Amino acid sequence: MSAIFTESTRGKRQLCYLGYRFSLKRKNQNGSEYWICVKCQTTATSYLHLSVFVREDHTHLPDETDKE
């Protein structure tokens, strides 16, 4: 499943991936972006070639509205 980039109600970039929503925490010098889940502390990194690496397990179920 591919990552989808959206905008929050406050105008911030968000990443939707596998039914989970992440907020952008920072952009790294190598072009990757560091994200944190909006509902728990799980982190993810997205890379320029659109791959996403999730570091931990979520403490909640995915949101069905965020799935494709």
C-alpha cells in the first residue's frame, strides 16, 4: 500500500499509511521526513522514493477512514 500525503485541519502536512495518520515532526538533511502518529508515539520515516519505514507497533487499531 502506498503512502498518501494530506493536510490537517490546521494546514499541517500529514502522512496516511496503512490506516494510520502521522504528523510531520521534522525534515532531515538527506531528504527523508520523520513522522509521529497522531494517536500514539509510533514513529515513521518517509524517503524520497516514497517508501515508508514504521519503527514500532501502534497502541491502537487503524482508522478505517484512512485506508484506501
